[in-house]
Amino acid sequence: MGIVSWIILGLVAGVIAKVLLPGRDPGGLIGTTLIGIAGAFVGGWLSAHFLDRPVQKDFFDLTTWGAAIGGSLVLLIGYRLLFGNSRD
């Protein structure tokens, strides 16, 4: 999978993470999208190094999607803990 595929996967994973964790984030849609892209990379790295489940080279692999969505959820939760949960 190339870098463009990871970016697309991250965009979709960020949207799915946002649906699973609704609420107003300080970064808005663009911040959540960037967190999704970073989460795809972090999830893939964590999966390969700590869970001994290297990410496959296929775009439509369930492990790849699970790692990307999981990484996005972790980063979104961390982002909310650091920067707050709403734009007041």
C-alpha cells in the first residue's frame, strides 16, 4: 500500500472514529481528518510492533482497517483529553 492509500484510509478512519465518538472537537473537521490520517499510521505501527500483526499490503484487509480505526480512536481520545471536548 502506498502513501496515497494510507492517506485515503486515514481520511475514512477519521470519519469513522468521529462517528463512533461524536461531539464537537476543538479542531473541527480538518483537525479530526488529520487525526485520522495520523491514527492510520500509528495504528499500523502499533499493530506491527506490539501486536505482532503486521499490516497487509492490501487496501481492503480487515486488520488494516481495524488498526487504522483503532489508532484514530486513540489519537482522538488523546486529543480531547489534551485540548478539551468542546468549542465554548
